[in-house]
Amino acid sequence: MKLNSDTLITLLFFLALKVGFSQFEKVVYTGFIQTIDSAVFPYQINISRIGNNISGYSISDKGGKSETKSEFEILKSGQNYIFKENKIVYTKADYSSFDDFCLVSFYLREKEIFNSNKLSLDFKGLFSDGSACIDGSITLVNNKFIEKRLDRIENKISNNRIIQKKFGDTIKKIEKKIDDLKKDFVSNKEVSLLKDDKLKFNIYESYKVYIADFGFYDNDKISVEINDNISNEVIITEKRKYFSIDKKQRKNIIKITGIDFGEVPPITAQIVIENLSKKTLHKIELSLMPKESCEIELNF
């Protein structure tokens, strides 16, 4: 059978897609980091592999007042991969309370990265100039492993008539808790901003910033003020609203204030920072009531 050029190109395209997707893997581990002086806080790592290229980032204190996302520099050494927090992507921590970030570094065996249910690691902490800060340990669990365990518990409860009959209302509360936990582990949102929150976002490459709703459109209204200039009122719709950022300045401050929650409270919106060179999106979700404000500081 002869193949014309169009058919051949189509077959090669689908073959390339199949090979590409077969080499794509992603894993999320969630748990805690503990320093040698016994300070403990939430820690999460996200790792992806396309072919032989491995990339990733960490989120420390997720959901807390000092939530910080850091990109990993990943180096291969024999059968090990060394993970070094390199660039701070964003932080809600107050810069004025410390001089520099203590960046975490650790190593993983190649076979551990995508095949482990649990990880117990030692880490070393380094400041940005390479000097030592504080060391400790990291304990993490694979999110998929947690989801499977929660599914099993949920199935056992729902399939046991005796439990359902004896503990009816209590079981419903437990099932709601399990469902909330599952949502937390599969959530893709990067960071949420509430009343009085201040987020410092570091920019390393060309970018665009816009706002959009993330849900149904109910005429939420906010005001946006950039660098203390006159604030503009914005009704949030499915249409992207791009912000005019002065890229000659090293620091741009976007202040967002809730005006009207439309049909359903609270005011919800999504600020998106689009990396034009890497074609990646950083999504910042807002949840405000009227007269409540939050800030995003963009730093070069």
C-alpha cells in the first residue's frame, strides 16, 4: 500500500503525540518540613517529566500567611537527582521581617521520584549567596496515594448498610469531610488572596497580566489601582481584562478592592500572570467582600 505525503505526515504526527504523551509524568507530594530547631510547616513538591527533562517547584506553608512558591533547579548526579530551590516565584511572607530566603535542597533517587507513596528526606538550607542557613527533614506522601486511601474509606462507609443505619447523620458529616479533603488534594489553584493579603510576585521574563472570572458570571465588580494611580472599576466577565503594567519600573503594585458581589457573594476573580516565553500561566484567585482589599506586588 502506497502512502501519499499527507497521510504519512498525519501518521508521523500521531506517532509523535503517542510517544510524547507516553513520556509525560507528573507527581505531587504533600506533607511537612521540619527544621532542626523543631519548627514545622506544610510543604508540597510538584514534579513533571517530559521525555528526559524533569522540572518542578515547591510550595511551602500552602494556604498560610507565608505561602511561598519556589522553582527547582534540578541536576542529575549518577542515579540521583539534586533538587535546589532556586527562584522565588511568589510569596505572601513579609520581606521586612527577614533579610533573605532560606532555600531548600535535597536529593532523590531516580526510581523514587515517580514511583513512591511516601518520601522521607533530609534537606540542607542555603541562602541565595550559597551560605548555610538551617537544615532539617521533609516527610511527604504522594497525593494519588492519599486519594486512593480516601476513596477506599468512602466506599467502605457507603457500602456498609449497618454503619449507614446506625450512624446516619454522623456518616454524612464524615463523608463531607472526606470529600473536602479530596478536593484539597486535587485542587490546581496556586494561591488564594483574601482580605488584607499581600502577594509579592517575582518576574524573570516577559509577561502579561489579566483578570477573568473563574466560575459563573454574576456581575462581580472590583476596582483596580496600579502604582497609586486613579483606580478603574472593572465588572468581571468571561472577556479578559488586561492590565497596563509599567515594565520599566522594578516594582509595580496592583491594589484590588471589592465593590459589588453581583448576584452571589463573595466577589471572585482570577488574576493570571502569563509567562510569554515559557507559555505558562500563574493563577491567583481572589475572594473578597465589598470594601475589602488585597495587593499584588510585581517585582523584576
